[in-house]
Amino acid sequence: MKNIIMAVEGEKKRFALLRQAFIEKGFSVNLIPVRGLTIFTDMSGSRVKASNLSSFSSAVYLETPLALAQFVEPLLDYIELKGLYCQVHKKAYYVASNEMLQLSVLNSYNIKIPPTRIFGNIEQIKKSADKFSYPVIVKIYKDGEKIQSMIAKSPEELVASTERAQGNNAIVRECIEGDVDYCAVIGDEVFALRRPSKDSAVALQPMKNARPIRLSKTEEETAIQAASICGCDVATVKLCRGFVLKVKPYVNMLLFTRRTGRNLFEKTAELFEERG
């Protein structure tokens, strides 16, 4: 019997359903809260202290809030060192928790992203305000943490927003008008929900109005490639008109299962059965 650790933090119902899917595939499952783990590092290497951790040698399903990236990354390093399969790989949480880094990584692999500029100093935005196609999304950061997000519909609004901001650096991204496709990537399969846009170019209808759609082959390949570049075998990739907007290292499997009629819990268990 294959053994798997579920190291998770957050919604219990979703993880209970995933645990059951693993069991139905013949896995023995040990559910461990991520916050209950302790990593020791010294001259002899790294090790993790947790109940029964050493007896599990097949795979680890890891999912936590992005805020725990500083802890998760050493854990991913340990998992890889032990040769265990995990659906997220080293640096996945660093990339996901740092939007500037994620955009740079995706762009370096020629993934189509909206025209974006990253400013090390928000004062530099004033000199570039006339070079954007409006509206734009402005995100202000201070000491690495996003403190403000807004939409500017003109160069004047963009300049005014930076004059009021208290941050150190910023991202300015041109808005791509249209519906947004939320793509659940599970290995080499993609399941998509389309969130319709409202009258406004950048406003979207509630997620409860999202409807299942079939992506083109090119769009599916883009979603899978974007997830892989960001270190994920399981991920949510947001697309709009072929542009990648964001990659998250987890999927709301409950939502996608309900809306698409496809059992993403079972699909995830099949992925671990194949690769674990």
C-alpha cells in the first residue's frame, strides 16, 4: 500500500474529500497540519519533526496559504531531498507569493502576460505614465508587502495615485478586457470556468456565475506550461484572451467539482497514483 502525507492548512471539508479520494485509490493517508511541523537544520542537514513522518516514504500533498511561504520552502527542500513526490516543487511558493517575481519568471519563458512594468521606485511611474494603454491596474508595495491596489483610467489618475502612495515600489499592468478563465491544472489535464465580465472593462461577475467552458488546445497548453514554470503540477491559472494573469499553487477542488461536474479530487488522487 502506498503511503501519503497530507500536510495542509485551511478548509477542512475540501481536504476531507481529497483524503477520501486518496483512500479510494489505495493510499494510506496521514493528515498533518502544516503548523504542527517543525524543521530542524544543523551541520548534519535538515529534518522534520512530526508524528509518523518518517514512516511515510511515497508522496506528500502540500497546500497552505501563501503567507507561510517562508516556512513551506525549506519543507519543500526537505521533501525533495528525501525523494518524495509532491505536487508543488521547490520555489513554487516563493514565486506565487511574490507577484513581481512571478511575472518576471513567466516572461522569461515567453509566456504571454499583459504589458507590465515593475518599478523599483514609484517616483519613476510619472515619467512613464504616457506610455500605457488605459485603464491600468496599479499595485503598490512597501517592504515586499502589497499595501494598495487600484485602477487608473488615465495618465493623470496614475500620477495622482502614486503621489498619494506610501510604498517603495510598484507594478503597473495594462488591463485586458474580457471574461476571465480560471483554469484548474491537474497534471496534464485542464478544467476551466469562465467568469464573465461586467459592463466595466475590468469588473467581473461573482464567481458563483462562473460557467464551465472548453478551452482551445493552445489555451490548455498555455495553462499547463504556466503552471509548470511556476513549479506546480496542481495549480489555478487565470487567463484572459490568451494572456496569463496569475498562477496559484492550489485549486479550489470543491468549487471546480461542483461547477464542472468533474471530480477533481479523484483526478488529483490519480495524479499521485501515477507519479507518487
